[in-house]
Amino acid sequence: MSESRIDQIENARFIQQMLGELRAMAKTNRLEMLAYLIEIAHIESSDQLQKELGTASRVNKRNMSA
């Protein structure tokens, strides 16, 4: 894996982690709509990261089992 690819994956992991923390903050402060929108971004970042790593996403796994 090239260094730029590793950097891209590490940046995606960092963004995912920050979104998780922001989501928790929004929920704690009862900012429901903001928490929801951050949740959507968190799910998208998880799917994108799993795609970059070459694994099936949770959503795809769930859809395949249905």
C-alpha cells in the first residue's frame, strides 16, 4: 500500500472517529436534527472506509442477508 493510500485511510478513520464524538455531543445536548445528520455522515464514512479497506459494509451485509 502506498504512503498516500495509508494517509487517506488514516484520515478517513480520524474523520469517522470525530463524527462519532460529535454525534455523542449532539445527542447529549438534545440537538436531535444535528445528531441525525451527523449519524448519516458517520454511517457514510464507515461505509467509505470499509470500501477503501476492501470489505463489505454493514449495510451491504444486511441487504445481502435479507
